[in-house]
Amino acid sequence: MELHKREYIEEAAGAVRQHASIVPQVALITGSGLAELADEAINATPIPYGDIPHFPQSTVAGHPGELVVGELENVPVVIQRGRVHFYEGYSMQQITFPIRVMQALGAETLIVTNAAGGLNPAFSAGDIMAIRDHLNLTGHNPLRGPNDPELGPRFPLMAGAYSPRLRQLARDVARELGVELQSGVYAGLAGPTFETPAELRFLQMMGADAVGMSTTPEVTVARHGGMQVLGFSIVGNMALPDEIEAAVEAQAGEGEAEEVHDEVLEAGQRAVPRLQAIIRGVLRNYAR
Ligand code: HPA
């Protein structure tokens, strides 16, 4: 798939509408290990990606694939439960196709979540960060190619991509809940390798607070389509270059890749109830 053809988007949206009559206002993407964010939706209809024409299928453990149409806090929502990633071999257009479909179904706002490595030394594993801005360091852009002006402008603005209004709302909700909420810049890389210490230093110098392998493509397409975006990273692991180098020096680096992935999933699990509470609070106020 090269382009987001309007007929493909309509075919996919039509298939979803055949399963569920709710017209969603808000779209959610639940990232690595965060699928249970979708578990609390009521009147929920799960639709496996396999039942939706042109939808990409996920290949990674911990990323089940279904769209869930339902309600959260009385707000009609569509939840993309599990995303596909560029590192799996999908094109940027495939990764972001679900955004077009969720928007076609009616969603005006996107709430996106991911698991990330923490680059800001003030963070700890298990923290939640509201994304203030991003660095698209994938080397690619899903909008490359002919532009369909019905979907959005040729040169979309990315300043203000993460809605100041929604971030303020998230901060207010977190304060009310007594939940700590960090704020920062998310660096989106292509992966699948974790970064070298030199790369982590470079990312810190660029002003990144967290690093991951998703989100920037989806947010780019959501903004192209004019959606409002709110993004959260769960800091699954700290990715501090000096500490990683010291651990490698101490020969503590054996079999580490698996461990980091497990660590990310585990810290993600711990943060899920807090992030769930923040998202629910945002939705409660969204309806007003
Ligand atoms: N680097 C890149 N992506 C990630 C990380 C990391 O340390 N943790 C979770 N996703």
C-alpha cells in the first residue's frame, strides 16, 4: 500500500460500522503491554484486524490486534488495541492506515500511548510522561508521495501537534488524582535495535526526554487529518548512557535485550492503572 486511498479507508470504516453502530469521538492507541487500557470500555465490540479490509496485522508478542468500539466515561471511543511498527517491516502508510480509518469513523481526537526509554535523568522507570513535542528520527514520513487534499494539506504544520489544551487537562486531572505526570519530548526512531550509548547521548543533546519506536508516524497522519492529539509515554526502562556503559564494563550486559523488553513490559504494567485513571479523567472532562 503506497497511499491512503479514500476508497480503502471507506471500505475499512464500512466493515467496522457493520460490527458496531457507535460513532466514536475519540480514538485511542494502546501501545506495548498497555492493551488492558481498552478493557474498561463498555458496550464494547472488539473487531479483529483480520476482519477489517486493508488493516495491517501485528507480529510482535504483547501486541494483540483488534479495534474496540465502545464507551469510556460516556465518551464514544474507538481503541486501536495493539499497533504495528515500522521495524516489523510495514510501510509508514500501513502503520498509519488505522488513524485514517478511526478518523473516518468520526474520531476528532487521538490519544496515543507508548512504552519508551527514559533519557531525562529526573525520570524513573514506571513514570508517565505527557508528550509535549516529538523528534521524528525514523528517517521517513508517512505523508511522502502524492498528497490527497481531501485528507489534508501538502505541508502540514507540526508545531502544536500535541494539543496544549489537552495537555493542560491531563495535568489538571493528574494533580486531582495525586498522580505524578512528567512532561517532555519524545524521540521516535525506526528500531528495532536499542540505542547505543553514543546515540543515547546524542538524543539527550537534541533535547529528547524519552525514546521509542512508534508514535511519530501516527501523530503525523493524525495532524495531517486535523485531529487533536494527546500523547503519553510510559517510561518502561531508563536509557541513561553512562549507566548502560558502566553495566557493560562490569560485564552485566549478557542476554540483556530480552531483559530490557521484559523490563519495559513490567514497568508498563505497573503504570497502567495510573495512566488509565488519567485517560479516564481526561475523557470525563472531554464530554463537558
Ligand atoms: N529505546 C527505544 N525504544 C524503547 C525503549 C528504549 O530504551 N524502551 C522502550 N521502548
